[in-house]
Amino acid sequence: METQPLPLDSKSAEAEANGCIGDVEESRSAEPAARAGWNSKLEYFLAQVGFSVGLGNVWRFPYLCHQNGGGAFLLLYVLLMLLVGIPLFFLELAAGQAIRQGSIGVWKYISPKLAGIGYSSCVVCFFVALYYNVILAWSLFYLGSSFQSPLPWKECPATGNVTVSECKMSSPTSYFWYRKALDITDSIDETGTFNPYIVGCLFAAWTIVCMGMFKGIKSSVKVMYFSSIFPYVVLFCFLVRGLLLDGAKEGIIFMFYPKLDTWLDIQVWRQAATQVFFALGLGFGSIIAYSSYNPKNNNCHRDAFTVSFINFMTSVLATLVVFAVLGFRAKNKVAECVLSNVQFLSELISSGLVPRNKMPDFNYSDPQSVEPVEYRFWFENHGDSDLGNFTDCDLGMEMQKGVEGTGLAFIAFTEAISLLPGSPFWSALFFLMLLNLGLSTMFGTMEGILAPLADTFKVLGNNKTKLTVFSCVVGFLIGLLFTQRCGNYFVMMFDDYSATLPLIIVVVFETFSVAWLYGADRFLDDIEGMLGWRPYVVYKYLWKYICLIAMLVLLGATTVRTIVQTPTYLSWSLTKATEVPLEYPGWALAVLALLIIFAIMPVPLCSIYYILRERTKGSKEEGELRRPVRHSAAMSEMNRRNVTGP
């Protein structure tokens, strides 16, 4: 913003020199001479794509697309990305590139009262880093377990000649995940002991992150050359392999079949907007931090569209892979279901227990030859009678089982992989891909913490290596909370509640600050000074009205949903060997509330701090101005008396 500097009068500049928490450097020195920069545009591009493309593209987007209308959800997602996602992404890129500071410095530069926005972003980044690295620890555990043949989750273990009942009642992959990997308790109230394997993997995960961030972007970008590219290689390998599997066609058709009536459901719009919001990483401060290392003439407008397009295409690619493989898994499950039911029916017919009017048309004496559609036709007409305990073998129902989050990665997908020839190889590839997706996002998340603090506090900026190591050590120690036997429940709690509401509030303040307080026209003038051409005027109206209104509606819908719906989590029942929804206990609800409050509290606190500070400073200046006036009046009176006498 060279042609028209951001607004800072003498008072705000002086106030800014003290910072919201302790003394900081004056923000006018927003572009320090020794500030690091990217060695090439490719490095920056890999970093930005690596941060925005994360685990959510693989295990969250396919689930949302499937649950909310398939192809119809894709159209809605693209619409919201064009109207809301890309304009806000461009806003953060331009702000970071212009001011060349982290999230705290950027908003403080615009107005000291807005510094809390940056601090809130740092707090949310820290919350996300705590549980996100636990997911990397789980991926490391599964990666290490993949170098076995057969895979340890391929079959149920047995004690003597008796199969373990918990595994028999569920599945080998569910048993391995809940009992071997997590050794999970029945509820969040039962803490249990620390899981030594996950503790070790968590230590390894934080060590990798620390080594990658040790020298800032200079070291992390070297890792990103691999961590940002390797997942695409694996996804394409899985796509080619998946399309050759029996059932892939059914899975993909089931996935993309459009259901346009879902557009009438407000919850579908809320979920699409939330996914756009998190897919691009808005509000974390990482976009601003990465962009701040760019030269001022970098075309951030083109970057916004390019990164967003790659992000979307990655989600579509991951969706194709997931449902091609899950279609193969579901077809195998349906085939097993049909086989067991037809065998049972054949036994009943042999015993003379099936009336003639309920006899099937298919060849029940050869269960292997019966097609699922033939069995389902018979089941729909006679399966619910008193003949016996028959089950519906529905491909759609099988496709819906465990297709979100950890259920997809560690249960459904691992089960499908175990059915492939050479399953250890594919398993190792898959979890190495998850590890690299998570690492790229973790680097961006940590940069969203470290860069603003180092830019704001001079002592931290001079000791950024020590700050990095200290942050990773603290992250590991607090992260031990998630390595207890009940740790998975805390991961779900943080994932669902610690970031969503605070980040939406942060972006609302960001948009309002730029579009209204600073001025959209003035911001476009600054961008024109950087790029040499003026962005389209439509951005002015998108920032001032469309984006802001959309974010306020999303904030309202999310707040109402959080208050009205009693927060629940899925627990694993040892006796039932299945997931059971439970309500969070009172103390857990208090923790949820504290997480949200603690994340958004810096915004009002910093505003109040600066308002009070300005008033106090104004009072002092007024007192200093009055004191000489009173002194001068007294001297005049004394002189008058000396001249005229008493």
C-alpha cells in the first residue's frame, strides 16, 4: 500500500508502539529490512496450496457431498466459493502482501483497536495445532502398522480358538481402531491411562513439525516440496487403481447423482459455506503470514483464483478416489450379505418352513449365483415376514457407513485397502499421504502463530528459533491430553467447537474492518498501487455486502445450532461393540464454552484496552496543557500587584 498509506494518525502510531500486550515495535516499520522472503514463486505456491489442501479435502468434503445432494452440493459449493470464498481469500492475501506482517501486525496497522483479531487467530491456530498433530500421530501409528502381511486389521484376533467377541460383533478394522490403536474408554468421563504408543507417535509428530519449522519458511518449504506434491501422486495412483475395482462405477454414480431439492434445506447451505470457509483456511492468519513474505508486486489476485481452483479440484479428486474405493468395499459387503441371507433362506426351505407363496424366483440352492437385485426384490416383498431374521443388503446403506472423518480414514478406507492385492503397499501409501497432507497444514498453522508473534514482539522476533522449539514443546505437553484412552473424544470436541465459531467471528471483523472502517475503495486503491492495475469494482460490493451478510448469516446459524442442539459425541460401547451417541457432561460443556470464549476474548479486550489508553493519554495531555496556563496567569497577577501596589 505504497501509493496511499493505511490510516495512522500520530496518536494511533504512538499507541501502536506499545502494543496490546506489552511493548512492541512501531507498526510503521511494517517492512523490516531483514524480513525473510520466498526464494521463488513455486515455494510460495506450494506453501499456500499445502496449507489450504488438508485432511478435510479427503475425509470431510466427500461426506458432505454425499449427504447433501451429490452433484447439487458441488454446484452450491462452487457458487459460494465464487461469491464468498475467493473474495475473502483475495482480501487476506492482499492485506498480508501489502503490510508484510503477520495477522496481529496487519490489523493493528489498520487500527490498533483491531489488534485483537490477530491475537484471536493465533489462539485458534494453537487450538487446531493441538488436536491436528494428534491425527498425524494416529497416521504415524497406522503407517508403522502397515509394514506387516497380512495387515493387523484384516482379520479378527482369537484367544485360543475363540474369536474376540468385540471384534466379531463389529469388524476387524473397527476393533483395531478402537481397541488396539486407541484402547478407548466407554465415555469421556472415563479418562483411563496414557496410551504409550500414541504418546510416542505424538512426540515423533511434534519433532517432525519442529524440525520442519526450525529455520522458518526456509526450512519448512524444503519439506513442502515433498509434502505438498506427494499426496497428489498418491491420489492419482489410488484413482487409477480404484477405477479398475469392481463396484467403482456404482460408487461414483451414487456419489454424484444430483438431488436439487437439497437446495431448499438451510442446513445444506450452512454446511457448504462452512466447508468453503475451512477449505481455504480463512481467519487462521496463515494466509496473511505466507503472503507477507511476497514482494509487493506479486499478483495476489491470480493467486487467489489459482489456489482456490486447485483446492476445489483436489476435493473432487479425493471424492472420486474415496467413493471408487468405498464402492468396491460396499459391493463386497453386499455380496457377503446376500450370500449369508440366501444360505439361511436355503436352510429354511430345506426344512420346509417357507410357504410356497414366499418361495424366491432365484436359484437359492446356489447362493453364489444370486444377484443383489434379485435378493432385494424378494426381501422387499417377503423379508419382513415371520420367516426369520433377514437383513436388507442395500448398496446405498453400505456406502454411508463410516464415510466421515476418522471413520473414513481409519475404518472404512482401511477395510477397503485390506481387500486389495498387495494391501500393505497401498496402506503405507495411504497413511503416508495423510501424514504429508497433515504436515503441510501444520506448517501453515504454526506459521499463523509464530509469524504474528515474531513480528509484533521484538524479543520473540530476535529468538524465533527458540520460540519455535518452545511452542512445539508446549504443544506436545498439552497434547498429552489427547493421548489418554478417552483422547479421541477430546479430539472430536476440539474439532467441532474450538475453531468454528471463533474463526467466523474473526472473518466477520476482518471483512468489516477492511470494507467499512478502512474503506473498500481505499483498499482497492492500495491494491492498484501494488499490482499496477485496479481489481474489478465488483469486489467492493462483494466485501461490503455479499461476503459480510453471508458471514453474519453463517455466524447466526452456527450460534443458534450450537445453543439449540445439545452437543453430543459418538462413544464406543465395549459391550455393544458399536458407536453410541452420548451428550457431553456438564464439565465438558463448560470446557466447550471456555474454548470459544478464550478464542474470541482478545477482540473486545484489545479494543477496550486501546480506548481506555487513548482516554488516559488524552487526559494527561490536557492536564499538561492547562498547567502552564494557570502558572502564567498567577505570574501576571503578581506582576500587576508589584506595579500598582497593594
